[in-house]
Amino acid sequence: MTKPEVRSIAELAGVLAVILTLTCGALTWLSPNLGLGLFGVWLLGVSAIAFFSYRWSRMIRQRLAAIEDQLRSARLGQADYQMTLNDEGAFSALHNELFHYVRQTEALREDLQRDRDQLTVAITDIAHQLRTPIAAATNLSELLTTANTAATREELLVQNRRLAQLVEQLILLAKVDTHTLSQRRASVSLDTLLRASLAPLLPVVADRHVTMKWQVAPDLTVNVNQRLMQEALINLFKNTFEHAPADSLVTVTAAATAISTIVTIINEGPAIPEVDLPHLFERFYRGSQSAPNNLGVGLAIAQGIIAAGDGRLTVENETTGVSMRVEWFR
């Protein structure tokens, strides 16, 4: 039985054969002496119709089979395109479109797998980070007695604050990962933004007797989401002071260029080990110099917020310490 995709070719061949037969029959009836010659013409015509119809249907079946193979390969994760199929015809255009579709599908599959892997890692890391304060609070509750009520209560408050801070950081990190941070921006005084970010950490500055060298012009402005950028800068200042030696100097400078506004924060702390430098912005990464209670998400959050605000964050070792450079592009 003729397949549906070539049935029209067979029907057309049959119609042409009938027309040729009727024409030759009519001519034979009108000129009986041409009978043998017309029979030869009829035989040649029918043979030509059958030959070209067969080749046409065979070509269509081969092209459709090639498309089927291409789709099958795509289903198996193999994006392949044979250049021999490119003959500038309609089937070639279809192959090109299929190839682009397959490549896009393959990219989406890879993105989906990467997101799935990241989600698995994130869930594992979050569970690990939450387990410690929850276990500590549980143990403290079990050991609670009348004699140690005050001390236990204070320790429970510490664990609760740590847990609340961790949850807030994880929620913010999730927004960074899913690109759902607010994009509302306004022109903000850079000096005001930096001072507001530094304010929560002033007790740390005082305890460590750190001297601040402030070189920020009051007329500099940046177009950012102030609340989010302040959260990023708090993380940068916190990281800076954690690694700044006691009685040392922290320098904050700001400058404007034709294409960007740059803030640089430099401490006099030890150089970051080379093994840690490539991983500073990875979530939950804790380098060899990390504080015991460091969650390993501060720089990841800062980098994500700054990047979402059309900025760039870099951390580098300097001759006398470590610098954090934030650049907001205009």
C-alpha cells in the first residue's frame, strides 16, 4: 500500500499515465498507421513517468527519514547536522530550523540539569547550616534547670539570633540565585550609602581599635537599590573588619570615571591564600581564614546584589593587605 507521504505522487503518476494512454489511443484511432510508433511513445512515456515518480517518492522518503533520524538523535541528546543535507531547498531549511531547535533544547536541558544540581547542593547546605543552631537550642532546652536559667536563656537568645540571621541570609541568597531581586533604583549619595552600611559595624570597629581613613567625596552619587546595596556593602565591611588586625588601618576611597563609579575598601590583613581566591564568591565556601561562625554566603550575596545592580565586585591581594573593589557602571 502506498504510504500517505508519497500517495499524492502515485496519484499524479497515475493521472499522467491515463492522460498519456488516452492521447495515444486517440491518435492511434485517428491514424492507424502510427500505431506501432505511438505504442513506443506510450511505453517510453509510461516508463519515464514511473521512473521519475519513483525517484521523487524515494527522495521524499529519504528526506523524511533523515528528519526522523535528526529528531531521534535529539531525543538521545545528540545534536548533529549533516552538511550533505544542505542543498538550499525546503528540506534544507527545515533541517536548519530543526538543528537550531535541537541546540536550544539541549541548552535548556543542560540549564535544567545545572539548576537541579544547584538546588540539590543548596538544600544540602541549608540543611547543614540550620542543623547546628537547631541542635544547640535543643540541647540547651534539655539541659535547662532552675539553677542555669539565666545563662541558658542568654545562650538560647544567641542561637535564635544566629538562626534568624541565617534564615534572612538564605532567603536573600535564594533571591540572588533566582534573579528576583528588586530592580527599583534611585540616585543615592555614595557617602551616605557607605556610612549607613558601616553604622551597624561601628561596635566592631571600636572593639578592634581600627582606624578608618575616609576618602569619599560628598558629591558622588550612584543609581542603585539603596536597601539591597546597603546589604551588600555591610557584608563587604564585615568581611573587611573580620580580617583586619587590631589597631590597623582600613581605607575607604571612592572615585568617578567616565564610565563608572568605583569604591575601594582596603584593610591591612593577611593575604588571601591563592587556593581560596577562585572560590571567594561561591556559596557556603569557607576559606582557611574564615571565622568559626562564618556562614560562607556573605561575599556570594554581595557579588549577586552588585551584579544585579549593573556593577562588578573584585577582591585582590595588595602589597599591604586585601582590597575589595566595587564598580558601578553608568
